[in-house]
Amino acid sequence: MLLLIALGGGAWVCAQGGGGSVEGQGRHVDFLHDVRPLMDSLGCNAAACHGSAGGGSGLGLSLFGADPKADYAALTRAGRGRYVDPLDPTQSLVLQKACEMVSHQGGKLLAPIGDEYRLLEQWIAQGAVWSDPNRPDLKSIEVSPADWTFKKGQSQALSVTGVLSDGSRLDVTNRCRFLTSDPQVATVDKAGTIRAVGFGQSTIVATYLRKAALARVMVPQDLPWPFPQVQAGGPIDDLVTAKLRQLGIPPSDLCSDEVFLRRVYLDVTGMLPTPDQAKAFLADKNPAKRSGLIDDLLQGEAFADFWALKWGDLLRVKSEYPSNLWPNAVQAYYRWIRDSIRRNKPIDRFARELLVSSGSDFRSGPANYYRAFLKRDPQDLSDATSLVFLGERLGCARCHAHPMESWNQAVNLGMAAFFAKVGYKKTLEWKEEVVYFNPKGELRDPATGELVRPTFLDGGSPKLEPGQDPRIAFADWLTDPNNPLFSRAMVNRVWFWLMGRGIVHEPDDMRPTNPPANPELLDYLAKQLVDHRYDLRHVYRLILNSRTYQLSSAGSQWNAFDQAYLSHYQVRRLPAEVLLDAIGQVTQTSEPFSSRVPEPYTVLPEGHRAVEVSDGSIGTPFLELFGRPTRDAGYESDRDNRSSVVQALHMLNSRHVQSKISSSPRLRQWSKSKLTDGQVVEEIYLSALSRYPTAQERQTTVDYMGKDPKSRAQAMEDVVWSVFNTKEFLFNH
């Protein structure tokens, strides 16, 4: 007979007596190996269902199934034992809800006559046991095959195999969840059937019990003619061309000198070339002039200004909420960042000086790295460090498991423990604060109260001597040449900044389940960084001199769909600060920058460029409208370079833009000079677009300006206004 022994809280244990039988006798069904996978495939632990929130019924499960023991307890003990009823399994609320015999917000998930229903019923009838210790555990999953090549319109079912701890293998396809990285290339349904819908490459991610496996799907384009011969370039171009040839995506031609000139000035310095600089470059017949210009720009002060702005976004250089750095600290922080870039400080040293920094926020610039947070607890510090220097988003694992990776709260706490001994203390100087190593600092697991041991993201733990600052061990691990995580993250950021899209995209989402579009290219750049002693300027130079960077942005019918494989340059709207400076540069006007929060008030001198504004708290309505980041989180996506109707209306109708044109010293100078209308038009185009006007553009504008000599000045303003509202001016192409 079957003996049901009641435990506390509604849990039950079963014992099999003689003379009786239950369904499935001879096979023990347990939660860990049978029920948990079923719940995962049904999505019970999703945020929209019972994951953490408890759903409409009050059943609270761990988000993404990260804590199976808690989920087991919730099913067997919560709700006064209503969810499982071993005396009459069919009356168990978990079955009645899943079959929608009782109202269920998640709808009907099971059929009463299906195998999944019978498995749950059998588990409950056998006593709803946690785990059979004799059964092997899941170690990994594999997708077979890992690489697929399709023709557009073809479909194929995936097969996923679970590898168990005893070496045995189990088909888990029907329990997996599937996701495609690019649904424009390949889709995947719930059963794991892939369908090729476009050209390119997509990654199919299969997940099962917090294990993941990847399948790469390639859909080459059939060209009506052989793949074009591409002029031999460096390793970057060879790797990019190899991928394009594999996918049947021909590259565009090289861009013109006019386009390259404007592009490289904007990408490297955040400013336009002057008319004289444009004339000199366009007239230069030296075939190596592009390379020479790149070298000059990388050594200039404007390069340090522009890239200090980019790092200021990541490092949250901002005096007001949520960082509360205060203006004096912001200036010390910004000067250190800019000086590091100007002197070409190796990026490993740059990271190390930030990570091990101590001292006064007013006197030690890098010490402010640990102050640009609202709460400044170890997990905040760890999350920001992982984001900036590893490109990893560990923040979600602070509260729950990562939806795609094996990262959980234990991983988050282990990384945070490296920063548990960062201390803060006030001084007698107003708003001064000192960051110091506090040997008594510690981090305890909020669930167990146990002391958390510092643990690297790869699972290793350093041996720390008593009184040793664990930040030093973390910096050693991070910048070790044998650690590819740091070098890959750094070169991927540079690629994103220069090309508009990361090799891994987004650049701060570098997880195994988000693989690079061109792994060989990422590995090559990372090796170059390490081999050249972490000289980021060397990486800039490699990318900028590549044919890939210098391709035209004009796509063809054969590559216009490509967004990831670099067949043409990606057109991008100018960043907010760069656009404002470009308007000011053409009109020779400046913007007033000031902030009355917090004290002491900040007023920047006249003529200050927007890209030189060090403090994220100092802004203007224009900068906010055109997507300048708030510097609250440090994500690249916080900067919004998308275009909007409101932005277009501002450029067309605002007094702000119109007043810059009407009060322009440069336009007044042109109107009073002896320049002909044709020469004025030429200066306008060189100033704003870095090129000479075409014959048609010249004739149209000259005719317009010559209609009424009395309104020549107004006509000149109209021409500048019209140029400002062209896509050619608003975008880098």
C-alpha cells in the first residue's frame, strides 16, 4: 500500500508498501530532474508569470528558475499545502490551475490527458519528492549541429542534447526555450524549428535549466556574378572581407576624400575641419594623405577633449544626483581622465589607477570613481566595474538570475566582495570626502549571513593575505594579458565608437549568448591591444586606416540590408554635443553653459565647446533634446542618437538655431567682404559640409542670393539655414 506521511507546512513524503501500486511504479519522478524542467519549458518562472512576483494566485517562484530549492518549497509548503495534494493528486491546485479547471491568469498550459499532466500527477502521487540522489545531474547542453547554412526560405528542426554527470545523454529539445539574435535573418519557433527569412547570420540560443548552447545560422546571398575582387588591405580588411564573401554581401566602394575628411574629423575630434583645412586636404595629391591626417588628429588636443567626453559618460562624471561628486571633485576627476587620454596612458594602467584609487575627492581624480554612485555599496561598485571594463551586465543578477546566462546572485556577490573594503570618511573641508582602504570592511550574504569570498567572474578566487586590499587582486586579474575579457571589451568599445556598431552589440552586453558578428576580427583587435601594451591609440589607428572604415556609406541593392558585417559605413546622426558645436563652428557663435545646482555655482567661460563640458549636470535644452546621456548608469545606450520629429522641428523653427545664424559674425563678415556670391556659397559648403558645392548647388544658391541685392544678407542666412537642415549636415556619413 501507499503510505503518505504528513510533514510540517503541507509537505509530504511517500513510502511504498507491499500489495499496492501507483502509476509509474518503478520510476521515481522528482522535482529537480522532472518537474523543474517542465516548469521551465512552460514559463512558470518568467517575470510575467510567477517569477518573483507571485502571479495572481500568490505563488511566488524564483525568477528564471534560479533557486530550485525555493521553488520546491513554494510548491510543497506555501499556500497551506494547496498546490500539491498527495491524497488526491487531481485536486492539487498546481494541476487545476495549469489545466485551467480553476481560473489561471496564465491560461491553459496542460491538457488533462497529456504526458506533461501525467508526469505532474505522478510526482504528486509519489509524494512530491525533491530529488532522487541516484539520478545524474545536468552538466551542459549541446545543439546539433552547431553551424547551419541555409538558403532563404528553408527550415530545419534543431536537436538539443543534455549531457549528464554520469556521461549519459538525453534529448531535451522539447523542454528547451529558443531565441534568435536576428529575426530578420532567421526565426525559431517554440519547438526549435529554424526558418531562414533573410540574408546574413543569426545565432539561435537554446536554454534548458539555466544551461545555454548556441547554433550559428548562415543564410548566404546568391549573387548574379562572382564576388568582387577587393583591394588587399590589412588584417582588419581581410577578416571583414572573408566574412562578407562567406555571406555573399559585396562591400561598397571607398568613400571620397570629401566624405573621409568630414567623417574622420567628426569621429576623432568631434568637430568639423575648417574651410582652410578642407581646401588643403582636398588639394593634396599625396596618396598617403589620409594616413597622415589620422596621425595628426590622434595627437591633437581636440582628440583628448572628445574622448574625455566619451569616458565621462561611462564613468558618470557629474556633480549632482545621483553621484553627488560636487564641482570641485568633478574637475579633479575630469582633468585626470583628459590628461590620461592626452598622454596616451595605456588602458590597463588607466583601469588599474581607477580601481585601486584612494584619497581626497578634491585632490585625487581617480578616487572619484568610487564616489559616483548613489549608495556606494559593494554591489554598485562591482556592477559598474563589470559594465565599463568587462562589458558585462551583472546588475540583473543582484536581484535575480540572468535570463540567458548562468550568472546569479552568488556570482554578483562574489564580484562585489572585491569592493567590500572601500571606505569613505569626511574631512573638515566643506564637501570633501576621502576614499580609503578599510581593512574591516566585509560583505555578507543577505540570505545566509555568511561572509562572501571574493570570486572572479570566471569562478576563480584569489589567495588574499590578512590586510590585503582585494581591489589589487581584482585589478591584477582584470588586466592580465591572459584574460581576454578586458581586452575584448575595450577594443569592442572603440569599434562601436568609430563604426557605430560593436562587433558585439550592444558593446556593454558581452555575454556568451550574445556572440560577436565576426569573432576572428574581435580576437585580432584584442591581441593587437595586448601585444602593443594596451595602447588604445594603436587600435584607433588600425581601424581608421582600414579600408573597412573608409568605405562609402552608400549601400547597393546587394548590401543595403547589412547592419552588422561592415559592407558599408553606418550613417549616424551627430551626437548632441557635436551637433551643437558644429552649428556654433559654422556661425562662429558660442553657447552659454552654466549650472546653479549644486553650489558652488558653475559658469563656463564664453567660447567653451559643448564637448569640453566636463560636468554632466551642466546642460542646455538643446543637448537634452538631442539625446545627451544623463550619466546616471554608464550604459552606452543612455546616449540616444535617434532622430525625432521634435528635433527636426527644432532645427527648422527654433529661435535658438535662427538666432545663431542671424547673429553670426562669420555671415556678417561675408556680407561685408568683396567675396562674390559664388565664393560665399563655396565658403558655406566648405564650413558645414567639408566639400565644394556641385555645379547645380552653386547655380541654385547663387541665383537665389542674387534675386535682390538689398536682401543679400537675409538670403545668405537662408542658405545656411537650409544647409543646417540637410541630412548631410546632421549626420556623419
